[in-house]
Amino acid sequence: MSKYSILFVGAGRMAEAIIAGISTNSFDEVKQIYVINQTNFR
């Protein structure tokens, strides 16, 4: 079984909701979740 990495660019409320859903459902296929926001580039 292959595992997936997920990247959220411009992470806001929608990304938070999706990450919460993934965490709650404990997807075994997700290896890593990356979250990048504009403030990370300053």
C-alpha cells in the first residue's frame, strides 16, 4: 500500500477543517501533511 503526502498552500480555515477530518478519520494512507502559509515566506 502506498502512502500519500498532502500539501496545503495558503492554509486557512478550509485546510484546518480538512486536516481535522483526516485526523479524525485516521487515514492510514496519509504519510505527511505539509501546511504553508504566506507568513512562512516573509
